[in-house]
Amino acid sequence: MDEGRGHVVGNCTRSVELCVRCSSNVEGRTSPNASLRHPDPRAAAAQDPPHPPPRGLHGEALVTRRERLVLIASTVGFSMVLLDTTVVNVALGSIARDLHAGPTTLEWVANAYTLVFAGLLLSTGLAADRIGARRVFLAGLATFAGGSVLASAAPTAGALVAAQAVLGVGAALVLPTSLSLLSQVFADPAVRTRAVGVWAAGSAVAFAAGPVVGGLLIEQAGWRAIFVINLPLALVAAGLAVSQLPRTAPAKRASGAPGSLGAQAVAVVMLVALTFGLVESGARGWSSPPVVVALAAAAALAVVLGLRERASAHPLVPRELVADRRFTASTAGGALLNFAFYGELFFLSLFLQQERGLDALQTGLAFLPQPLLFMAVSPLAGRIVASRGSRLPLALGSALAAIAAVILLAVDATSPYGVLVAGLALNGVGGGLAIPAVTAGVMGAAPPSLAGIASAALNAGRQVGGVLGVAVLGGLATAGGHADPAGVHQAVMVAGLGLAGASALALALPAARPVAALRPA
């Protein structure tokens, strides 16, 4: 389950270290972020050559207090974003009762966050390059806190959907910059690699704990508390960032011309139109004028965007990345994984609460085997990627998750809990193998100068997959007005097909391309 919802995003493991390895030059050369570490050029010149990082008795690099605090800020910010992607799903039953929200409205509650998140990821990467990661990170924390206040006080379902959209803006600002900050602050490659491991582990813990924490908060204080919890987390991350990160000049980069902003706007409108058509089709019918117009507009905008990208000197995603089958296959695989995992989390949460009668805490505990096994398996996936490349873990992990979908077909209103546990556990194993492989495949295809846009494209693709998963699978599961067994089985079958497709895409990856071969020369 992904950087989940998933995780997302998240859904980050040790193999995400590749992102930072590819974003810095080989030891001994000048780091492209050197100017970011020395905001005053005269100070930078005075320290040239720079002092090496402190070393221990055996020559190992030591972590400074400042580096440690920046790591905490980065991890807390990223974990907050992932926490929000999971706690909302276990609150759907309570939100439906309190705000009188039907299945279609609940899909919008879940999708408003992810839709805006996906649409803005490329733009926020460009903003970080132009005005500096520190400023964008702090702006993201402030926006996320503001959205949390709005969500906690939402008087209607429509107001909650709007607040979720604001939270999506904040998440899109925080996610890419939380990793960029580590690249800027940790000078020693070995220490930086360990820092990214901590960052990934912290986010995985948040992802695993989200359903249980959300369930506890809902049972003790109501669903609004799941948004209030974001406020102290944002305050801690912002306080550390302000005190420990220097004010730096933005890096000068040629990528991301102003014209690309227009293409991003078209992409966002296209996604909104497509999502509207898919979500509203359940309540209005496929032949209703609003649905037909929305889907037609999405198709037309897709054509416009494709033609614009072919003719543009500054496409959203550089052509050299698109031409690399590792990048395209891995990005598409990540989208299919999130399509299945996000969709399953949404409709199974509703099913457990509406059909099986579980409360929010019981629902969170029911999901626990999946994220726990995801965390346990992810380090193994990192080692497989390091020695064998991305093809094997992506193919195997996606295939296992597809088998998990077959097991979930046996879940109904009276089936033993063990059946659900078996399916979710195998899902966790499959996701733990496949998601790190997707990250490694994308970042292995990107040269250092394009590591940022490659990471943003991967995360955007994942979030788009999640949006479509909630819209399509959620619509199938709740076609009868609630998440009944017949609808859930249809949704599970479609999710399984998507996972099988992700496994097939692994064949486009090199049979063996270890991490060492992916480092920039």
C-alpha cells in the first residue's frame, strides 16, 4: 500500500536512497547543492576547499546536532503527510453518519486530497528549484496546518472536501522538499544514505500506525481529532526548520520553463474532469449530461496536452526520461500499484464498517497486518534491488499482491477474519517488494540533473493512480449504495487485473541492474 492511500507516497523504503544518490555527484566532485549549503558566496569561497565532515575513531562520519534536527524536521513533515492519507479512510464511516454523506461524497472526501496532491507535485518541484526548498517546505507546513484547522471545523461534507483540497496543496509542497532538505544538509554520502533510511523508516511507521492512531482518536474524541493531530506535528517541523535551515539562494536551473506551468494547469483540469466523470457516474449514470461532458472534456484535454508536450521545448517530463523504458515502465507500475492499493483501502474500510459492523478502531486494527509486513519486507526489497535490479522484486511483489486479490474474493459478510488477514498480509508482502523496486527503477533511469523531476513525476503518477483507484474501485464497490459483498468482489477483481498489469510491466525492466551500476559516473 503507497508513498500509499500510500502510500504513498510513501511507501518509501531503503531503496529511496537512490533518489539522494542520484541527486548528488560522486565523492570528490563539487556537489550541485554546494551553493545551497553556503548562502553567502564569499563565505563559500572562504571555505574552499570545505572542511571534511567530522570523523569518529575508526574513520566513520559523525552526524552533527544540526543534521540530526533537520532529519527530525524532514521526517516529521513527511510522516504527517502520510499519516493523513491513512487516518481519513478509517474515519469514513463516522464522517458519513455525522455529515450525512453518501458514497459519492465520501469518494470526493478521499479524492480531493489526492487529486490536488497529484496535480501540484511537478509544480512544487519547480517552485523549490526557483525559490528554495526551505521556503517551500515551510509554506507547505503552514498550508497543511491551515487545511487541518478547516477540516476539523468543517460544518458540511462540501466544506470537508474543500479542506481536503487545501491539505493536498500542503502535502504537495512538503513531500518533495522533505527529501531535498536532506540532500542539501548532509554533506557526507554515507551519512546521507543512513539519513534517508531513517526518513523512510519514519514515514513507514506513520503509515503503519495511521489506521490505529486514527481509530483511537475517532473513538475517544471523534473524527475531527484526526485533523487536529496535524497541528503539533506541523509546529514541531516548522520550528526545527526555521532554527536549523539557513536562508539560501535558489539554485539556477534551466529546466522548468514558465511555459510548463500552462501544461501543468491543463493536466490538473484534465484530472479533475476525469475524476468527476468517474466518481459521479455511480450516482448520476454514465449517460447523464454532466458525466458525458466531464469525460469528453478530459479526453479533449488529454489530446491537447499530448500535442503540446510533443511540440514543447520544455515538456513537463524531459524526453530523455520518457524515452527510457526503465522510467516509463516503473512509473506506470507505480500508478497501477497505487490504483489497486488506494482503491482497496477505501472500499475495504467502508465494507468493514458498513457491512461487518466494525468501529473505526477495529477497522484500523484489521488493516494492521498489511503495513506491518510492508515495513518488514521493504529492507529485503532494498537488498534485492541492490544486487539484482528492479525487475525481480517488481514482478514478484505485484504478482503476490494479485494473488492477494484472489484471496480477498472470499471475503463476505460472514467470512472468518483469517481470510481478510491472509489477503492483507500477502498485500503487505507484495507491496513491500514492489514499491521500492518502482522507486529504484525511476531513479536509476534519471541522471543527477533530472533526479528532482524524475522523483516528482513518479510521485505524481502514483497519486494519479490512487485517485483513479478510489474513483473506479470505490464506484464499483458502492454501486448498490454501500460497500456490499457483490460490489466489493467486482472491485477486487479489477484491482487484481491492475496488479497483474504491474507485474507484466516489470518485463520491460533490465533483467539485472544493481544499485552500483545506477550511480552517476
